[in-house]
Amino acid sequence: MPLRTPPLRGAHDDRGASFTDFGGWEMPVEFDSIKTEHVAVRESAGIFDVSHMGEITVSGPDATALMQRLVTNDVTALDVGDSQYAMITDEDGVVLDDTVVYRLADESDATAEDDGESYLFVPNAGHDEEAYDRWTGYRDERGLDATVENRTEEYGMFAVQGPEAESLVTAAASDEVADLSRFEARWAAVDGVDCWVARTGYTGEDGFELIVPWDETETVWAAFDCQPCGLGARDTLRIEAGFLLSGQDFDPEENPRNPYEAGVGFTVKLDTEFVGRDALARAKEDGVDETFVGFRLTERGVPRHGYDITNADGDRIGTVTSGTMSPTLDEPIGLGYVPVEYDDPGTDVNVVVRDRPKRAEITTTPFIDQ
């Protein structure tokens, strides 16, 4: 199957980007160097093309009922312009994907002719068609009156992140957006283009994510004079922040995890009737056997996805799900799952790097101050 391409694929190529297949999309992985881009975000600002992220809108009289059934968080808590982090789980409580759900202002949404609330949620790369099928399947099965639209290829998505992101976005937007709090969003004109501007991000820095009409992405991208960044820097930044990566830190096939194991139990509202609710109620009551932790290597070596985590006796106790040499800390760090008896900060473990055990220490996340 041919790779899907972001709207600015040609512009990124002209800028000298290198590309990678990510979730079926051909995305820029690096423009200058991962370290240069990483440091720019930590110290000033960078802009990412994250158009591989999905956009699904849900509207109509039963939109709230449908959303409430298919995500773990309580969407009725959202006012217009609010957003929340949520999990999508199966009947066993296994995380299929994570997402951000936005409550749209009806008058600003293209589906506003329907009565009821309107929502936008953002599946991960390559999950938009799966999410669309899941939403429409449950809608039809339960006879709900809701319009579900996969708009992933109608919109591009950019992330402007870093200490200078607020000044950059405020300067580019004709409407005031600086007063947006974390996880608030609104429609605003950015260099004359109507965009959904949200104070969200995936780097551990202050920043904004902009959902932009596909045909006007070039105008909005050009409105920001800051370091272009690829998915390589996005990965090192999110690891330092301790954020999960779908398909790597959890995967329903390769590494099935429930939200309590993955450290995102705060997204589970057991007083709602979502798919997987009963299984997660039992998991919360019974406790979990393994938890998601951060660690630092205290010897030379770089932890990578799939490496074993062992105890002092050399017994395998877990697996590294993400790892890197931290550009900010200049030390090797990683994420993974270990039995609960090993999850206290300061606990000594080993990470097997190229068949050699390297000393490591369990650490609280995020690795950096946020």
C-alpha cells in the first residue's frame, strides 16, 4: 500500500528533510539534526508537521452518548473549547489507542446543522480508519443518531512548541490566543487562515497544536519563523517528558496494557459506561502486576525498544519500551514495564544492552522539569 503523505511533503523535501514511514505516512524525521531540533524546542521554539495524526468529528443528538461509550474519560465534563486526554479500550480494558477529545463550538463546526454537541478527537497515526469504523459500528449497532466523519485528509496539523511558542502563535493569530489555558482551544485566524488552535502538545514544553485546512497549510507553516523539527526530535522530547507512544509503549497485539499498568489511570472514569469499564473496575480493585516506569542508566550505553530489564540476579523482569540518550540531560534514559515490587524510585535494575547488563535506576517521570 502506498504511503500517505502530508500536505507539505514537497516543501519539507526542498528544505532538506529526511523521511520515515510512520503509521503508514511518509513523514519528516529530521531537518537539521535531532539534537539541534530538540534543543530549539527546550530553549526557544520549534514547529512540527504532525499531519499524520487523525481528525474525527462526531456530532448530532447522540454524539455525547457515542463518545461516552467509546472513550474512558467523561466527555460530559467538557465545556465548549475544552479538551481532555482519554484512552480507547476494548472489552478487556486493553488500550487500543490514546487520544485527545475536544468539545467543539457548534457554530464553528462544519456539521453544525445537526442538533446536539460536536466533538473532535485525534487518533494516532494510522488509527483514523480503525477509529472511524469503531465509532460508526457502535453507532449503528446501538441505533444512535450521530454523524461521524473521518476528516484526516481535510486537515493538516502542526505543533508549535517551546518557551517562545506563545509569542510566536500570538503574533501569527489575529485573535487573542495567549489566554488559552492548558487543554483549552478555540478557532482563530492564523495569518488569515481559520484554524483550531489548542494549548496542547507532546514535548513537555508549553505550546500549541493547530489543525489547519489541508489546502492552506503552506500559509500557516510559513507564518512561524522557528526551527522546523521532525519526528526524531519529537520522540526524544516526549521520552524526556515520560509520555506514552502508541504502538510502542502499549500495543494491543504486541504489548497489551490497561490504563492502570500504563500509568494513565487518571483518564479512567468508572462512573461512566464505556467499553472496558467492568474489566477496568476489576483491575483497579485487584491491582496490577506490572507498572510503567522511567529509568536512568548509570553506565555507558543507550537503551532501546525491546531490550531486557533484569534484576540483580540476572533474571529478566521486564522490557524497555522506549529509550534514548537524552539531549537535555546528556545521559541514557528509558521507559518500560517492571513488576510492582521493582517500581519504587531508586530501585537498582539492569538493562541488557547488546548482551551486556548495564546498571540502571528506577526514576520518577518526567525526567525534566515541566
